[in-house]
Amino acid sequence: MIRALRYAVLAIIAIVLIVLALSNTQMVTLRLLPQETAGLLGFDWSIQVPLFVALIAFVLLGLLIGFIWEWTREYRIRARGAQQARKAKALERELGHLKTRHEGPQDDVLAVLERAPASR
């Protein structure tokens, strides 16, 4: 069920991208700097691409920037989680050592009886 829903969503996205590409085929010029600034600096980098390529490239660039932004923003949370995992692992190791050093009876009932005061 979930797999079919995933394929349906991917098919819809593919259809939308194909329609976007077919309806925006005119060429556009992308410039690194405004023309006045480029003329002043003597560096005029530009490229001509179809409009749909520019649209898809900028959407992907925005997604990449957003993913990197969130990854760096959540660094503290991941670091704290790793620290807590290390602490839990150390405590589990210590608990294991304490359990193996325990020389009393291994049965819980016998341990309770051993600790109970003698009523004689």
C-alpha cells in the first residue's frame, strides 16, 4: 500500500516536471553580475540555458542549502545524543562488571532471604 502510494507521488512529480520542461523551453541568459558591475570590473560571465533548466537548478540549489542549514543547526542535538549514547554504554558496561563481581546467590528469592534479618 505504502509502496504504491510512493510510486503514485513520484509519478505525479515526474509528470509535473515534464510539463514544466515542455512549457518553458525558451532560452534565458543567467549572469553572475549585473551588466553595469560586470562592465566596471571587466568580468562578464553569463550562460544561456532553457528556462526549465534554470528553474529546476535553483529549486535543487535551494533544497541543498536548506539541507545543509538544518544539518548544521541540529549539530548540537546530534552531539548531545552521541554523548548520551556513550554515557549509557559506559553505564551498561559498569553494570555488567558489577553483576559479574556479585558473589551472592544468583536467584532473587535467595538474595531477599539472605538480606532479611534472622528471626530466631
